[in-house]
Amino acid sequence: MGNRVALAREDFEWVYTDQPHADRRKEILAKYPEIKSLMGPDPRLKWIVCTMVAVQFLAFYLVKDLPWKWVMFWTYVFGSCINHSMTLAIHEISHNTAFGNNRAKWNRWFAIFANLPIGLPYSASFKRYHLDHHRYLGGDGVDVDIPTDFEGWFFCTRLRKLFWIMFQPLFYAIRPLCINPKPISQLELINVAIQLSFNTLLYWTCGAKPLVYMMMGSMLGMGLHPISGHFIAEHYMFLKGHETYSYYGSLNLLTFNVGYHNEHHDFPSVPGRRLPMVKKIAAEYYRDLPCYTSWVKVLYDFIMDDELSPYSRVKRRLTGDVKQE
């Protein structure tokens, strides 16, 4: 699978400073308090999500009688895009931007509903781990967005990095069990039960093709796919000293502006639709930060640059009390 390159990193980028987002948030809010008005739920989000779920339900019906070659074609061209977009809708909902903080349980149940066309029951678990990612960005043993030591050590050649990107969903699913396993919650069990029931019902009513379209769409959409470039673009250290990067390209239209990632980590309570307004208001804080305009180029550069690997992440040892979700 290729020889280990001499330039490959052999460890993470360990730092001994706090993440930059909390201090920048305080500074920006002191200068631009009007940004507080951007926080809170996005009333459009629930309707957009319901429409996307309905579109996928219609697609399940339409692919059930197609030849297999067309099932696989539409799985990659259409289903993978919708399903990856749905995972980012769940990301939005995890920040209570569908119904607000006062209706937290509504957001949890709505995320389980949004999970249905993805096929893999993950919304309840994602919520628990993602909030830790924000609170303890790069935290050793807590932030499961950081690859394992094995991933950093093994996926260090171009061919291995290509394989790693293709199967990212599997690594994201297994990684929490290796880094920060948590007791299974009741909501996670409900998420699994509802999703498995839905998958079974879909198979009984429409056959195997919609089930393959759904499951493979999720795997392909979060693997070697233009949209999946955001996994690498958000926090992999292409430039020393920078651990979060924004992307300002057109794919933000399909991904709830997740590309505005510095802005999102600075203000996680601001819905994705309003993050461009944060950038506009506090322009001097973001204009000089490194950013991307192409997720495809991010994927290409990550694979081809021998100095980049899963080890290219900023990591910090946490001190004091660590309060996890």
C-alpha cells in the first residue's frame, strides 16, 4: 500500500494554549453586541429538513424499479448529496437551531426524524460528542473528531490516505469507542430502534434497491465525495498555527453554511443561515484568517501532500474539571 514517506508527521501538533474561539467570541461581542440578535432558532430549518426527508422518501419509491446500474448512478449523483446534507442538518439541530434552547427535547426528536433517510442511527450519539468537540476542541481523550494514533501512524501514504478518506464514515463510527466511550443513553437506544424499524419497513414495502440507495448514499456521500472535503477542511492543519479554517465556496448552499467554520466555532448558537452575517459584521476578525474556496482541492492536496496525514491536527491536554455531555 505504499512506503512510509520520510516527511510524514509522527505525532499530532501538541499545543499548550486554549482554543482561540472563546477569546475571539468575547472580543467580537464586546465590539459588536448586535451579533447576539443573530443567535436563536432558524424558523426555516424545520421546513427545509421536512422537504429534504420528503424528497428522499420520493426517491426511495422512484429507484425501486430501476436497473441496478441506474440505482448506483443516482445513489452517488443525488442520494449521496442529500444524505450528506441531512447529516449537516442534524449538525444544525444539535445546536438547538430548529426549535430553540427552550425546546431542547423537540430538537432531539426532530433530529431522529431527520436521521430516517440516512439509514444509520447516529443523531443521538452525534449530539453528545459534538458538543464536547466545541467545548474541548482538540482535547486529548475527549474530542473524538481527532483521529486515533493508529490512524495517524498508518494512513501516512497517498494510497492509504485515499483509502482513509473513502471509508471515513467507518472511522468516525468506531473512533468514539476507542477514544471516549460513553454509556449508552435511552435516547440512543430509541434512535436505533426507530431507525431499524424504518429500514425494515422500507425493505418490506419497496425491496432492496431503496435500502441500498439509502445506505450506500450515506457511505459514499461521507467518503470520497466533493462535499466530504469539509471533514478535512475544518480542522486539519494545512498551515502551522491554525487549527480551524473556513470555506467560502458554493457548496455551502447544500451544507447549511458549515463551511463558515471559524464563524461557527466562535458562535455555535448562530444558525448556519446567519453565519455570513457574522462574517460581514466582524469582517476584520475573519478577512486575514486562512480559508478555502474548493473542498475538492482540499481533498486532493491532503492526499498528495506527503507532509499531511491524520496526524495533522492540533491537540491539547485538558486540565481542571472536564464536564462532558
